[in-house]
Amino acid sequence: MTTVRYAPSPTGRLHLGNARPALLNWFFARSHSGTYILRMDDTDTARSTREFADGIETDLAWLGIKPDALVRQSDRTALYEAAKLKLIESGRLYPAYETEDELDRRRKRARAMGNPPIYDRAALKLTDDDRRKLEAEGRKPHWRFKLDGKPVQFTDLIKGEQTVNTASMSDPVLVREDGSFLYTLPSVVDDIDLGITHVIRGEDHVSNTGTQIEIFEALGGKVPFFAHHNLLTDAEGQGFSKRLGSLSLSDLRESGYESLAVAIMASLTGTSLPIEPSESLDAIAEKLELRMISHGPARFDPAELDTLNARILHAMPYEAALPRLEHLGLASEPLWLANRQNLNRFDDIVEWAKLVTGPVEPVILPEDREFIDLARDMLPAEPWDETTWILWTNALKEKTGRKGKALFLPLRMALTGRHDGPELKALLPLLGRKACQDRLS
């Protein structure tokens, strides 16, 4: 059984950048009839809040993602404590007592001597007496994972064969002085416990993978497959940030963007699939494969989102729009079909509907007054349909000799008060003869 997880930290609002792995994991789960787990990485008690966690669930639901299960790391501390003891007993987790200032001085000294600033494992040389003396001074240990210090090889499902040499890395701290856990150990423990088969995440985690594979093996867990995708950046090539509020999903939602447009931009930018309207997330899942994700940057263009959003609305069937139209009190299929080609945001329909419901201030230039009076007098008898406009304008063309813009624009300005708008062949039957007479007068 394929099982994936999306593991956000509830320390801020979701933005386009971290919507990307949420969607890529969702597509993979759907295309493999797998399980999608939402895991809240909320071990950072100082910054994690339930408000942010609830916001993540709201944002994912808006995108169309419905997790099969939700787990919170804050509820799973006993699992991490058990793993900590197992690693201590096997000699892979050891206590270290250096302060951050001491470590910083060592790193600077190493750089000055031309050496890599990695941890020198001084804590492994401490005797029991040394540790007792340090603890008597009030020092509490943090706990480091002892790396094997050898190349770790794995096949990345996006990037291909990868090698991470842990010999060039410091033994990572897995447990802080206060006993709280950093990201790495809980993540591996959860992946083992939840049976995660595929870890799909940003390429900024590639260097972490060597360490995590060693921890998987040290705990006797099955190592999942890894797939590291390119990161979504803004138009200037900068990464998105929760702390800066970069294009948060809640802001995009409040700005009236279609969730499908946002999902397509967040997931298909930087892939070989075109940025174009799709029927649904499931339709994307059927097409997108991990190998289609580029190795180069995935640069987000706000103008492309605007264009895509409009294209989705222009093709939206009435049945799909109906619930929202009912909420706006505009449940009319002819009204929707006549106006959808002019929408940039869904709620634009409110303004365009006024072309039918009014009030409209007709614009009639003095030099067109005689022509408009004639047009009013030549209005066809009802009932009207989409052929009425062409019959009426053909008759006016024959009577006046006007054609093209000189024929159509004065009529549009008089009937709608605008230079632009929906096709008048669709609008005329919605207006009816009486409203057209009044506006032409």
C-alpha cells in the first residue's frame, strides 16, 4: 500500500511554496490508490498554534485535499522517547554539553585553520566523572546522533542517483537540552510508525536525507523512497516564506482566485505539463508523474495565475457555478453563459449582471442620436433569441449603410454604457424589447 504524508509546521499560514508538496503528495496518493496522511509537525511549542493548524486544514480543504488521517506530533511524544532510549542503548545517541557560544568559537577556529566547521565529537571523549562534573555545574546535555561517516546512496524518484557523504557533516542534535525534540527524530519515527512508503518534499531536504536514512537503519525501520522536487519561487527567484506571508493561500482565496487555478500554478509550474485549465485535481493526478518535474527552478508568474483563473471561469459549466450563483442571487443559466467570458474573478458576475438588471447609464453621442432613434424604431418583435441581434443589425446596415465599429459600437454604448462586455447576441434576449427601447431612448 502506497502511503505518503504532508508534514507542515503550524507556525504560520500556508503559501504557494508549501502548497506545492501538499499537492504533489496528493496527486501521487490518488494516482496510486494510496493513503494521504496530514502530519502536524508541532513539536515547536513556542511557535506552533492551534489557530495555524486549523488554518492549514482549511487551506488544504479549499485546494481540494482531503487527508485520510490526521496526526499531531505533540500527541506522539512517547514514541520519540522510546526511540531516543533505543538509540542511546545502541550507542548511536550520545550526550554533549557544549554551549552555543562554545560551539560557535570552535566553528570559527576551524574555519580560520582552513578546516570544515563540523563538530569534533569532543563529547565522546568525556568520562563519567567529566559528565558528572559538568552536570554539577548546572549543564544539561543535548543529544547528538553518531553518524557512520560514509557515503549514503539512494535513488531519488525525481533527481535520480544521489550520494550524501555524512563524513562531511556534524553529528546532528536530535534532542535539545530541555528534552524537546528537533525535527529529524520525530519525522523518522513517524515515517516508520505510519508506514510511509514515499517521502515527497522540496529539494532543500536532499542533504538531510543521508542523516535520516542512517536513523531509519539504526531504528530498524524500512527506508522509504525519496523524491525531492524543485522549489517554487517568486518572479524574482526568491523562495516563499511563511513569516513574510508570501502569497498565502488565505489571501489568494480572499482575493477571489479559483482554488483549482491556485492548485495548478502551485503544482505544475516547473514541470513538463502545460499550465492550462483542468477538470479537477484527479484529472491532474492521472497525467502528472514525478519524472515530469524539472530539475531547474519553478518560477511563479502572477500574470500567469490571472490568465489561468480567467480561462477556468470562461469554461466553467453552469452546473459547476450554480451553488455560488445561488448564493449571489444570480441563478440564471443564460445570464451565466452570456457573461462568463468577461470574468477575471467569479464575483465579477455581480457587476456584469447589472447590464441586465440595471441600472445602466446609456451613452449616446450627439452624432449618433439619429441612428439610435432609427435603431429603436427598427427593434424586431418578440420573442427574441440569439438570432435577434444579427437580424436587427443586418436590417440597420442595409438601411443606413453603417458597418463594423460604426454600426456596432453606438448600439453597445447605448444598451450597456460600456465599450466592452458580453456578446450582444446573448445579451439581447436577456434584456428584452422593453428594456432595449428604454435604453435606446
